[in-house]
Amino acid sequence: TTGTVSKLPYPAESAFRIITEPVKLFIFHLVLQKPGILLREITSEISQTLGVTVSESAVYKVLSKGGFTRQKLTIYALQRDDVLREQFKDDVSVYTKEVIVFVDETGTNAKDAVRTHGYSLKGRALKAQ
């Protein structure tokens, strides 16, 4: 004869946890404040700030359902801001050329420190300075 098949109950410690609204809002806040933030950084912030452990896949699902997508990050240099450029000119104009030192940064690789992707709402360009 054949046996019966029944669903086994999940152990309490490995049961699926639903991410609460405050945690979702915290995730959205983090992404809006730091568009280039990584999933592991989000989970770490949640753990440190809220004391809740969530997986990266759960965070990704929250972002996806919340209308966020992973996009290429377009970075605009601060030097392109006309207001900041004028402020810099005003600040530097008080010094004589004998006290100004220029640093040559051609030996550094700034691409290593720059994030290339981040999260943004669907349909919106992802920009950072």
C-alpha cells in the first residue's frame, strides 16, 4: 500500500521572517541617502541600527517590490557646479601664489574607489556627486 505525504512544520529558528514596515522604510531611506550602497552594507546597517538580521535577497526583494532597480551610477564631478566653482575662486583669491601648493594626482587610480552601480526608482536616472 502507499503511504501518506504530509508537510513537515518548519523549525522556529529557520522560519521565514516577514520584513516589517519600519525595516522597509529604513531600507528605502538608506538607498535614497546613499544610492551606491551595496546590499551587504544595507544588511549590516539594519543589523547595527535596528538589531534585526535580514538576508541580502530579502533586501533585494523589498527594493524590487518598492520600485527600485539596480542601475549604472552616473557620477558628476563637483567641479561642474558653477556655484561651488565660484565659491572656490573666492576662497582661493585670498592667498598669494607663493603659499598655494598643487598636488598631482595622476599616480592614483580613482576608479578603484568609485562605485559603478546603485539603486534608483524605476525610470529615474541614478546620479551622484
